[in-house]
Amino acid sequence: MSWNISKVDQTKIAVVYQQMGTFKTFAQAVDTAVKMAKTEKLYLDIYSDQNQLLDSLNYTKTLSVQEVYQKSISDLKLARAEKTVSKIELDQRKQDYKTNKDFNQAEWLKQLYIKAKRQYQHKIKAIKYAKFRYKIAKKTFKKSL
């Protein structure tokens, strides 16, 4: 049996059976096609020797190691910016609550302050998790070089 990898169009490749194919085994052809589809971000169709579609895989949305690393950096920067905005809002809510003289608005301002405080604590945790993901992405990126 001989197998071949053919390019169907700009965004799709296929593993098909041919008499004069370049791969002896089906597994070799599929492994090579998966690597090609991942690196070039293509769709992959796998056909049987009776020319029936066995599987169709989408590798257009997978990220490379470098893209994951860049995304983790931007996520960390975004988390820090969101924390800064949340801190400013918390300070504003605290100041409004402290300077309030109206008893009717006091409870409402207190609830806004508590909500802002929770959001700020959530943003601090988000930074912690973003740093953790950044460390993992950095290690993986260094290993891939």
C-alpha cells in the first residue's frame, strides 16, 4: 500500500491512497500530514484506501509555542491594567462612602464599595494566575528554542 499527501486547496490537505504514493504506511502519512497541518495551519482530511472520508481535522486555530508565549505576555499586561482601573474605582467608591452625609444613600454606597472591593480582589487573583501561565509559557518557549 502506498499513501500520499496532496494539497486540495490553499487551506486544506488530504491523506489519500495512491498506487505510486510517497509513504509506505498509513501511519507515516498521517503523522507527517498532521505535522504539516499544524505548522501551516490547515485543514486535514484523512481518507481510507476505499476513498472514504475517515476524519477531518481543523488545525487553523491552534497556536504555536511562540504565539502562546506572546498571548500570555499580553494577558499579563491586560490583567495589570485591569487591576489599576479596579484600584482607582475602589478608591473612588471608598471616598464617596466616607464623605457621604446622607443616611439614605449610605447603604447603597456601602454596597458599591463592597462590590468594588471584591472586584479588586478578583483582579489581584487574575494577575496571580496570569503570572503562573506566563511562567509556564516562558519555560515551554525556552525549551522549544
